[in-house]
Amino acid sequence: MFPIKTLEMSPETEAMWKTLSKLALEAHQLHIAERCFAALGDVSTVRFLHKTNQIADKVSQEMGGDGTEFFQVQAHMAMLDKNFKLAEMHHLEQNSIDEAIEMYQELHMWDDCIAVAEAKGHPELDSLRGNYYQWLTETGQDEKAGEVKESEGDLQGAINLYLKAGLPAKAARLAISHPEITNNSDTVSRIAASLIKGEFYERERRGEAGDLYEKIRNNQRALECYCKGAVELARLTFPAEVVKLEEAWGDYLVQQKQMDAAINHFIEAGCSLKAIEAAIAARQWKKAVHILELQEDSSAGKYYVKIAQHYASMQDYELAVECMTEEEVMALYLSRAQELERDGKFKEAERLFATVKQPDQAITMYKKNRMFDDVIRLVAKHHPDLLTETHLHLAKELEAESRFSEAEYHFIEAEEWKAAVHMYRINDMWEDAYRVAKSHGGAGAQKQVAYLWARSLGGEAAVKLLNKFGLLEYAIEFASNNFSFDFAFDLARLSCKEKIPEIHLKHAIYLEDEGKFPEAEIEFIKAGKPKEAVFMYVHNKDWASAQRVAEGHDPESVSEVLVGQAKFCFEQKDFQKAEAFLLRAQRPELAVKYYKDADMWSDAMRICKEYLPNKLSMLQEEYEMETSKKGTQGVEGLLEQAKEWEQSGEHSRAVECYLKVKDDSNLALMEKCWMKAAELSIKFLSGDRAVEVIQVVGPRLTKLRKYNAAAELYLNMNLIKEAINVFIEGEEWNKAKRVAKELEPRYEDYVDQKYKEHLKNQGKVDSLVGVDVMAALDMYAERGQWEKCLETASKQNFNIYKRLFLDLINLPATDGPECYRMWADLRNFLLQLCENMSRSAEANSPAHEDFEQLLLIAHYYATRSATRGVPQLVSISAKLAVSLLRHTELVPADKAFYEAGLACRAVGWENMAFIFLNHFLDLCDAIDEGTLDALDHSDFLDTDIPFEVPVPTKLCVTVRHPSTKHTAKHWTRCVLCLLLQSKTESSSGEFKMLNGHPTSY
């Protein structure tokens, strides 16, 4: 046992415990058996064995032995083995009748219990039977109880119990077997009804219910039962007749108003519409819906409305909706909601309105029934944009009904606290008005309501109230500012008398704004402000009243009245009166100002000169500045002022005024004024000042193309060159020459030079020939008009030819192939000239020889230009450049040596190039010094290159090299350095020529 005890419970262990318990019971080892059942968890068996062991232990202690042979122990063991008869025997053998009866009672074996009691004649037999019957009824064993009643002869009670137990057939058999029961129609009806209800009238018993009804002469019900039997019979033997029988039966039941019973018969007969109508008539709504759902015929749809109306009346709206269209649902819900509204069921009505999405109907309902909280709730939910408007509307309605507290709530919710304050005000509920203003309007609103409250009280009460709130001064100020002067005066007289003058002043200002000037005057005087009354009359141009008040109450204001009158007169252009008023007021400076503002400077200066002489100069300067700023409008003033200065002998100022005149739209006026200024300056001003004026007027007249007038002015002041320049600018060359010749001969060349420049600038070469032939020839040469040039030159002497030749020789950059045509034309011209001379008296003359030399030089230049364009003839070009060195008395020496050096270097004659370029540099230095005395000619000994050549005034080679930004002189030095390096350091240094510019690496 102990090993089993230590094992964990498992299926195997449980089997072992069960085996052990069985063996222990067989061996009467009750304690071991108790332990085994405890291990198995069989609590009831453990409790029963424990009680048995207690009996055995007690008997063992009293009588010895183990006590298992005691009859109670034996009876318990038999009970444990479910052998109750054996247990009964053990008890009866020991005459323990009560214990046997008790055993059966505990086991609810009442039949055995009563049998023992009857057998032994137990005195409690009736009680036991009563307990048995009670137990049967309590435990729902009605059939058994009925049998007990039947055995006792209580047939009516038995039938009742059979019916209660749902055994109408058994009750029917009992009733039929006892005629005395069938005489009781009530009992028979009950049995038959139970039979029909329980459908116990199947074919084999179809006649029982009918027989019962027939016995009580209820032929109608008997017929129904027999019909049922007939249908059952037809199903078995005549199936085709079943439908007809069912429909006929249903029709019969409908006639008898038995709608419930008719439904199934119509269904069995396939008469769906009749079945639906019967179901509706019988208020079998679910069955009607079920039948409708099975129909395919649309004609049955009309019944949905009736069903829906029923469900709606039962408030089962979901089912009602399923049976109706949307429009019908809407109409149904609205009508039902209105019914609920009439019945006072507002929440349910609201729910219906919400279901069909008609919240406005619900809002209207609540509003109509004065349920404003619900109105607000629904508006906030469905129309939040109208919430404020709704609050305001409800507030006004409540206000009209004198429900002020509720109205206040809605005003506040609508953020219209001012309306709430107004409501309380007009209803004289000032405390509430003050409370609302304080809570929602802030300090300003609170003060205003307190003020209005006090005003409604008036007198001492108002003062006390305002003192309570600390708003007395504020109230006085507010009343004054809002024109409640009577109230302000009342408050001030009762509490703040020092405020009375201030109130009078504000009252006066108010009266003035209202145009009540006499009353305003009185108030100003009471306020101690007579000057304000004076200003009031001045402002309104009531000068007499202003004068009266000023003289009577404020003498210091008399002058201001006069000033006001003067200003008014100035505005009315009555300057004489205005001036008189200002002088009476001892305000001449204002007269000056007003005249200035009216642009009447002469009158202003007159007053200033007479009464304010110390400010005259300042006024004059101001006038000059003003006139300089003005345009045409100021010209008349300048002219007038200039005339005044002129008349008063202020010639310098008059000149200034005339010079300031500027009106581009009237050139004649400007010329006249400037000439007048010049005339006055010449007549009345000092020489230097007059010269300054003429030097100003002259250019102005010149700009106006009034050259003669300007020149005349210059001549008046002995400004000869200025006069000549004016004539030159006006292209009056004859007048310029005449002035120069007659007044200043040294300017004749100046005029001639200007005339030549003019002709050159204008391109009038033909006219220039008559003035300066050489200049004309230069222009023809510059333009490339050689035929015109030669034609003009041929009309002149040989010097012109030579001059033309020299000009061409001095032209820069003329050694290229593009200049060939120029040199060829010159050569051909000189050849023709020489041939003509050889046939004339000039043959073999020095001039002839000179032109022959010029022809040779021109031929060299033409040939060199031609060979420069052919690479194979570049050496000939170099030789020709060297040959030209023989003629440096005509060819510019610097140009000849420079071009020869470059040509030699181009063909690789470096020694010659070095010598020629080096000599070019020496020539450059000599030309800069202005003498050739220091020039070294040792390199040209035994050559036909001349030593004595003319010293040029400037270098002919002045152009920049085409590929560099260096001058020819600087570039030549670079070339010499390169040549020198190549001769002395042919292997040590490397020089490269990049774009004609030497660069050392």
C-alpha cells in the first residue's frame, strides 16, 4: 500500500487503487477501502464508508470483534453493493423497520418504502404515501403521481396529472374506460384539446379525440378530429384528394374564425395567399413573413405593408423596414414619430426621426415642446454652423417669455453677452447685467454697465453706487464724453466739485459742434476759458462777437482776433484791410508772410522795409531763391523785380534778375532780358563785373544762334578773340577775318587755320585748294584720289610734285604688296613728267635730275612691293631695301634703315641686319636730341650711303609692330639682342621669336 501511496496519480496508478479497493471490500477491510476511495476522489463513497467504519468501530468497542458482522454494517455493505433487498432483509431481521423505510426514502425508492410499511402495518403509512405523492409532484413525475391517484381511485386527479404530464392519450383511455368521467364535458374537452394540441390524433388513434367530443356532444370538434383522420387516411390511400381536403378544411376553419388552425391546412393545400391572410388574421406575423419570403409571385407584396405596420406598432422597426420600400419606411417612421410625439415619448420619436435622417423634424419637435436643451444638442450634432444662430434665436424667445436666466445662458453660448446685458438693463435687473458684464465683457464693459446703473438711479444713490465700485471719476468723465452733461453735473456737484469747470468746457465744445455758439460762449466763460470762445467766433468768422468776448474777458486775445480778421481778408483778396488789421495787431511779420504766400513780393518787401528793415536782406535772398525755383510762372515776377531794382538804382541786383530769366518757350524774351543785363552791366557796373556778365551772356546768345549780338557784346568789352570765335562758330568767316584784320591782325592766321580745318572737316576739298593747296593735296592723297591729286598738283609748280612725293614716302606701312598700285601710279606719273621735261626747256636741268632721282626711288618702291608678294623674290626685295639707303636725303633715314634691317634679317643677312638696325637706334637717339653730330658713320665708310641727311622732326617709324604692343624702337632693340646672341653665343643660348616678340628660355 505504501508504495502505491507514494506514486503519482496516473491511469495505471488509478487502476491499482480501484483493484485494491475491490479487494479490500471483499475482505471487509473497510478502512483500507475508505483510503482507496479517497485516493480515487470518490467523496460520496468515502463519506459512506467513513460512517460505516464509525458504526463498526463503536460496535467493536462495545461488543468486541471488528464489528463488521453487525447488521447495520452488513446492511451498509449490501447498499454499497446496490443490493437493497439484502440490506432490507438485514434490517427486517433485526426488526429495524424504520431504518429500512428510511433507507428507501433516502434512495427515493418510494414503492419499496411503502411496500415495507404496508407489509409491516406501519402507522405512518398514510404519511409516507402523502410524502411520496408530494415528492412526485415536486420532482415533476406527474405520470407516476397520476398512477398513484389512479390506484387510489382518484380518477379526476389522475386525469389531471396525466394531462399535466403531457399524456392526453392515457387520460383519454382512462376517461373512456370510466363512463362517469365522460359525463363531465369539461374534463373531456380538456382531454380532447390536449390530444389536438399535442397532435395525438394520428391515424391509428384518430377516433379517440373525435369519440371524446362526440360523447360530450361537441359534434363540431368531433368533425374536426374526424377530418384530420380523413386526411391521414387520404394520404395513405387517396393522395390526390389530400390537397382538396386540406383547402376545404382550411376554408372551414376560417369560417369558424380558427385562423391559427387554418394556416397549416392552406400551406398543405399550397394556397399560399390564403395561408398568408390566415396568418395575418391570426396575428402570426413571423409565420406570415416566412410564407411571404418563400413566394415568387409579386402580388404577395401587398401583405408586407400590413406586416410592417404591425411591427412598427410594436416598435420593432428593423423588421418593419425589411417589409417596406424606402418611401413607405419614411412615411411610416414619420407618422409613428408624430404619434410618439403626441404621446409625449420624445426620445423614441427622436430615434425614429434620426433613423430616417430627418433631424430637423426632431429639432422642430423639441422646439415646439419647449425642450431647448435637446434642440441645442441636435443642432450641435447636425448643424454646427447654425449653433450660434440657434442659441441667439432661443435666447430671444426666452427673453420674450421673461425666462431671463435661461435666455442669458443662450446669449452667452452665442457669444452675445452684450445682448444679455441689454436684456437685464431694459428689465431693470442691474445686478444681473453687472454680473454678466463683469464675467464676460471685461473691465470696460463692467464700468459701462455700472455707469448706466448709476444713471438709472440718479442723485445720492448713484454716487453711493459709483463709490462702491470706485468708478465715480470714471462715470463723470464718461458722462461728459458722451454728452450726458446733466448727469455729469449732478455727480460733480454731489462729490467732485473740482470737476465742474472741466464739464463746462466739454459742454461748451459740444455746443460749439452743434452750432449753438451763444450757449457755448457761456459755458466757455464758466469753464474759465474765454479764449476758447474767442477762437470759436474767429473760426466761424463772427468777428464782432470775437472782439466783444476778447475785450470783455481776455484782452490778450484782441490781437489774435485782428490776425484772424486779417487772414480772412487776405483770403478774400482784400489786402488793404488785411494789412491794416495786422498793423493794428502789431504783427507786420505776418503781413510779410501773407504777402509772400500770395506771391506779392513787392508788398512784402515794402512792409519789411518799413517795419522790419533788419530782415529785408533775408527776404530778398528768399525771393531770389524762390524765383530761381519757379519756371515760367516766376518769369513775370523776375521781370517785375528786375524793373524795380533798376528803378531803385540797384543795377547789380537788376542784372542778376535779368540773368535768372529762363523760359524755353519764349526765346525772344530770354534774349531781350539777357541783352538788358549786358546793357546795364556795360553802363553801370565795374569793368570786371561787366566782363563777367558779358562772358555769361555771350555763350547764352551763341547757344540761341544770335552770333552777331554776342560778337557785338564781346567787341564792346574788347574781347576780340571771343568775338572772332563767335563768328567762327556761326561760320561768319568774312566777319571773323575782317575783325582780325582790323582789330587784331595776329589772329588772321588763327582764322585762316580754323577756316582750313572747317573745310577739311566738312570735306570741301575744292574750296580748300584756293586756300591751302598742300592741305588739299594731303586730303586727296589720304582719300586715295590720286588722279584728283595729280590733276590739282599739275596746275602747280614742281615743288608741289616734290611735296606730294615726300608725303607718300613718309606714309607708314607702304612696303607691302598691297601698296604696289600706289607706287606704280607714282612711278608712271614721274616717268611721264621726266619724259615731258626731257623734251622741254627743263631738259638736263637740276630740276630734271631731281625728278629722275625721284623716279628711281619710286621705281625701287614699286618693284620692292611687287617682289614682297612672291617668296622666291624675297632676296630681291631685301636688295632693293638696301639700295634705298643711298637716297636717305629724300627717304626718311629712320624708316629706310629700319626697313632695310628687317628685310636683311628676313633673308638671313644677319650682319647687315645688325648694322642697319643698330644705326636705326642711333638715328632714334639723334632725333630725340635734335642733332646728328654724335651719329657714328664708321660702318658705312667706302659705301655710297650718305652721311649728311636731314634731321627729321619726329620719327617716321612710330607705328607699333603688328604682332606686339611694343614700339618699333623697342622691338628693334630686342632684334639686335637676338642677333648679337646668335653671333656670340650660337651654342650656349636659345632664343625664339614668338609672334615677332623675342623670348628667352
